[in-house]
Amino acid sequence: MKKDIHPADYRPVIFEDVTSGQRFLISSTIKTSKKSKWDDGKEYDTHEVEISSASHPFYTGQSKTIDSAGRVERFKSRQSKATPKKASKK
């Protein structure tokens, strides 16, 4: 490997999927404020993600809707308030 090509803050980080509970230890430069212990007993920076390969329908083969931000409800409420456009006659 070439020397001095990685940033100074390149370190192992635990990425935790909050949907499935699966955890991955991957090197990253992401800024985190949380720490937790890994299987080896060492403490690493931790970052929570909503979707990973452990919970994404493409990888799991399960179809499920994950809407933690309420986007679907906001879309449905906008659609119900919208009035249909009248077709113009020519």
C-alpha cells in the first residue's frame, strides 16, 4: 500500500443499523459523538444508520416500508388537499 494517502482521522468506526440492530466495524473518517464496545472488547466511535444491507429490502428480499421521517403521511395529506385540475376544452 502507498504511504500517507489516508486522512489523519481515518480510523475504525462501528456503524449500527437501528432498524435491524446489525453492527459493522469499518474504517471511516466520519465525525461521531457516540462510543460503544465491539466484540473484541475495545471501544470505538459509533455512528447510527437507518438502512444498511442488513435491513434494505433489496438485500433481504423482504418488502417493507420504513418511514421514520413521516414522508408518506405528508405526501398523502398534500394529495388529499390538492384539487384536480380541470381539463381545458379546445
